[in-house]
Amino acid sequence: MRGGTTSLYNYLIKHPQVVEPAFKEPVYWTRNRPFGDNWYKKHLGDGEGWHIDASVMYFCAPNIPELLAKKFPNGKGIIMLRNPINRLWSHFNKENIIAPLQASASAISTQTPEYFHNQVVAYIMGKQNNITLGVQMGQYIEFLDRWTESWRDRLMLVHSEAMFKAPDKIYQQILEFLGIEQFSLQHYERFFATSKGKMLPETRELLEAYYAPYNELLQANYHIVL
């Protein structure tokens, strides 16, 4: 969530060798398997080329890396890694943006940097709350080993900030990884980049300390600096 997957998805479906699916995230393998394989195949679309399932919740779901590696022996995976603090703040902002326009006073009070700070403090103190999943998804190293062990050289890790800064450069690297022809877009729109306000400095300090050990392992094991 909030790692740049929607932007990359929209870049990829514009490539002539990529089949546009019915929608970005079918979450078939974690939620919608009761609909059956035919439903999933219909979602992926018809035609020759790469088919996309960009369901972000697969990343942290148990057994999914191993399952998908076996189901799609010729498939390839792309994982986007964004600075976990920026990703969490973006996720918080997105939840606020899609809140009902006719929000109550109590709902409005949950849409502030101060509320976010209190949620972070509560989580660090061991209390489960509405940012628990968002925080844990930024502990990338806890999930990556299962993906790299199952997918090996069929997996590409993309630094989200690098793509935001130089989208065409990263796009070309991804196309090369997929083994399809080079193709440039006229414009690389960054989707859902809206932000409401700024995170409190003291909140960022707390999160930097919290994520430091995870990011250090990520750098040591995968040479990725967030």
C-alpha cells in the first residue's frame, strides 16, 4: 500500500506487450479463490504478453510467495520498496482523503498529524490500533526472505523513490527484466501523490528509531538504502 504500485501498474499496462487486466488488484490468492480459476483468468484478460496481478497484500501474506512461485513457474515478480515512514504517512493521508465528505466532528479529529502521532506512540507502546498493519508492512525484511528464496532471479526489487525521481530510467530497467522491448511513455504520472499536511517532526523521529533495525538489515542483506 502506498509504495508506488499504482503508478507502475499504469505505466506497464500502456506497454504493447502487456495485457491490461479488468482491474489492478484481484486479491485472488488471499481472498477471492472461492470465485474459481475461471474468474481469475477472466480478470487477467486475453491476449499474448505479460498478464498482471498487482495485489499489494500478497507481499505480507503467509505462504503466498511459495504458492505463486509454484503456480507461475515462468512468471516474474516486482516488489516496490518505499521509505517506510513516507509510505505509512501516505497511507494515513489516503485514508483521510477517501473519508466521507460529511464527516462527524469525531471523525475529523482522526485526520490530523497529532492523531497520527498518538497512534504511532500507542503502537510503539504495544497497543494494537488502526495503523498496526500499516506499520508492520514497512518492516520489509520480515517478508522479503520468503520472496527471494522462492523466486530467486525471477524477482526484481524496485526502490520507489528512485522511480519517482527518474521514472523512465527505472521503467526501462523493469522492461529489460521482463524481457520485452524498450518503450517510453510521453508522461509518467504519479498516481495518488496527494498529501494533507506534514508529519510532526517528533513523529518522524519515533518512526526513524523504530524502523532503523529493519532498514539496517535490509541494507546489509539486499543493499537497499531507504
